Amino acid sequence: MTDDDICGAPTGDDEPCQNPATEGDSCWIESHGGHASGHGRPSAFTDKRARAAVAAAEKGKSESGVEREVGVGERTIFGPEGWIEQDLTFTDTDGTERDFSRALRRARAQGEDEWIREGRGEVGDSSFAKFMLSTSYDYVKTERREIEAEVDQTTTHELGESERDLALETLRELQEAESE
């Protein structure tokens, strides 16, 4: 790289900036006269991927499943700085401009509704639907089962000194109450 290809703006260590010059004769750093927007790695967000994410969410796929189907890395869509948290729009197949976050949240709600219907269904095994709801939609599975059993068990427990004194006192009171 020649001196004409680098920014050359003064830096804090008295060495000229070695970043490549972009538009004009400076790099993208604002204090050097450049603009940071439009630089860096291009986004993987495209209309095609946005539509694929919405379609996968409508099918009830998990967050990871949506990202796998779209072909992007883990947390690209649903991470703290993922697409769902950004102000992104896409063009739907009918030419309508749509807000990505809103469309994806609605699609996930539709997929969630499908899992709920399947989980409540009378036919078949609903355990997978319950699993998907608990892992993909933050549902907490609670279950109550009644068990009938005949048990003959003796349990022992060692008491500390204060517990033993309280137990002895309680026994004495019960004996006195019975003798009256």
C-alpha cells in the first residue's frame, strides 16, 4: 500500500493512520474525516432470507431451527443484536414492504398456536408439542400425577439437642393430656 492509499490522519501515538483511504483521502473514522456507515462486513440480511425466516417461524420451528433453515449463524436472528432487534424491512413476495421484527414475531405466534393446538389434541402423543413449547416459547411444563401404592416403611431421623428437647416436651404434654 502506498502513502496515497492510506488515510494518513494524525493518531494518538503521533503515527499517521494506516487504515485504507475510502472516499476522498481519509478512512471511515469520523475524526479522520470519514463516515463509518456503509463500512464493515455486509449484512447477511436479504429479502429472501427474511421471507425464509418468517416461513420457518410460521411452521413452529424453534429459534435455532429458524436460523438453520435460513442458513445463518447462531443468534444472527434472535441474539441480543440480532435482526429481530434491528429496524429492518424486507419486501414480501407480493411486493409489500414489511417490518421484519413485527412479521417474525407474528409468525412465531402463529407457530406457537399450532403447537398449542397439537398439545391439546386428543389424538396422538402431545409430549413433543409440550417439549417444543417449553424449549422454544418459554412455557413451563407442570404435571401432577396421582400414585397409588401400598407402602410399609419405617423412617428414622436423628434429632439435634434442641429438637430432642422439644420432642420430649411435646410427648410429656401428650401423655398428661391422655391421663386426664
